[in-house]
Amino acid sequence: MEHLIPQEWFVGLSQWMLLLITAVTAGVLIKGADWLVDGAAGLAYHLGISKVIVGATVVSLGTTSPEAAVSVVAAWGGEPGLALGNAIGSVIADTGLIFGLGCLLVVLPADRFVLGRQGWVQFGSGALLAGLCYGSWWMLGDQAVLSRWVGLLMLGLLVAYLYYSVKWSREHPHGEPFQLHEDEDVEAGAKRSVPVLIAFALLGLGVVILASRAMILSVTELAEVHWQVPKVVIAATLVALGTSLPELVIGITSIFKGHKELLVGNVIGADILNVLFVVGASASAAPLPLLEHGSKIPHLLFILHLPTMLLVLVLFRVFIHAACKTGRFKRWYGVPLIAIYLAYTVVQYVISR
């Protein structure tokens, strides 16, 4: 990503040019998400797989791949904190911000079959990561680390998750009956062949990822240089949001195109892959120390990031339990999730100051 769209391209540009780039990339971002959602929904139709499972596997694997690549490079480059923080922060943003916002916008469907399987894998992955981190801290103290065997274990669990997701999809091809909507564009998906739909999805994914980076870089340059926003504020808001911007745009687009199941599946799948894929690949590349040596704020991972991640996952699990009884997530569920995300962002800012 850094080689395709370097940050240097945006340095020295005028305020109006940066505003123009931001506006253009916003439009490109929406169009790319449009292609990706259409391709994913069409593939679900052709392959006889429910859209929530497509969101939990194909779409989420695509949106987390850039984060995995960045995190592996960070681990190799001696910045393990970036790799671990990226994964945990993305879980918090996906569950708190994206799912919370989706709940506020519409009534999201709850597929009992998927939430009873992939939903528990989501919760178990987060609990496993937290348990490994706290266990290492308890045994090793300031030398706590996620070793390579932890990374290999998570990658092995990732392979198992993808295998069972395919198996479960065959047992549950069309989703819950109440998730079928009259306004779904089934005919459009039927008219396109599978290779064309795959090309649409891949093209849309690439556009979303590149446009997301360009937009974040232009807005960051605007905020820091032209509007004199402190760097600490940018780090706690724009940079944190930037890693989850593809999931956010794809989720909102899937809602407006009538494919709400994709948002639910993408959030669950992205959380699983942020732990098993991003952390697993990073720890396999290089051991991940859990404490920043020389930091003025030791143990921040243990007193803020991990507790917040566990809080949103537990709350989401409670909402899943209630939603499986009615087949729908209530809209007010989004209020506490977004509140937790905003509080987490504010606390990061205050501590950084």
C-alpha cells in the first residue's frame, strides 16, 4: 500500500487540491464498494451460499488481507506494537463502530445458524488472544511475548475456520427464511457468470483499499498541515479509523443495496480474521512483545485495549443471544456499542496527551 500510494504524494499540496482529492476518492470508494457488494451477492446466488457466510469468509478475507500484510511488514521491521494494536483496534472498530452504526441505520437480520457457529468462533478468537496475552504477562512479566508457536497455532485455527465455514455453508445454503427480501436484485446476479462476478468483487475490493488509503492520507495532510490539528488527535481518530474504513464503506453500501446480511457476516468474519490471520501471520513472522520498553504508559495493552475488545465482544454476544430469539437485532443495540467505541477513542486521546 505504501509503495502504491506513497504519503509523499500529498505533501505540499494546496488545501483546495486536497479537498478535491478527498471528494473524488470518496466517490471512487463508494463505487468500488458497490462493485464488491454486487459481486459478493451474485456469487452467493450462483454458489448457493447464504450472503452472511460470503461476508464472513470471502469479503472479510479480502478486507483484512491489507491489514495482515501491513502487520507482517511491521513485525519484520521491528514494530510489533503496530501489528498487535492494528488487529485489536480493528476488532473494536468493526464491532463497536461498524456494527453499531449498522444497527442504528436499519434492523439487521440475525441468522441463527451462522451466529450459532461463526458467532462463537468470533468470541472464542478474541477470548483466546486475550487469554494468551494475559497468560504471557502473568508468567513472564515485562518480557511477555506472543511467540512464533502462537502465530502458527492461530494460522492453523484459521485454516480450520475456513474449512468448517465451507462445510457449514453447504448445510445452510440459503439463509434464514425471514432474510429473503423482495427487493434483492437476484436477476442481476443470475445474468452474470461466476468469473465476471469474481472479477467485479476483486476489482471493487482493490478500488476500496486504494481509495481508502488515498482518502486517509489526504484528510490527514489537511488536518495536520492546513488545519493545525494535533498529531495525537489524528493518531487517535483518522489513523485508527483508516484501517477499518473498507469494512465501514462496504457495510454501509450493503445496507443501502438491500444486502444487510453482508454487513453482519463481514463484521463477524473480520473480527475472526483480525485475530487468527493478522495476529497469526505477524507472530509467525516475528515474536510480538506485549510491552513497549521505555514507554511512559506501560501495560496500556492490558488496561485499555484488551479490556475494551473483550467488552464489545461480550456485549455483542449478549445481543446475538437476544437476536436469535426474534431473528433480528434491535436498533438500540447500536447505542452502547458506538458509545464504547467513542469512549475508547477519547480515552486513547487523553492518555496520549
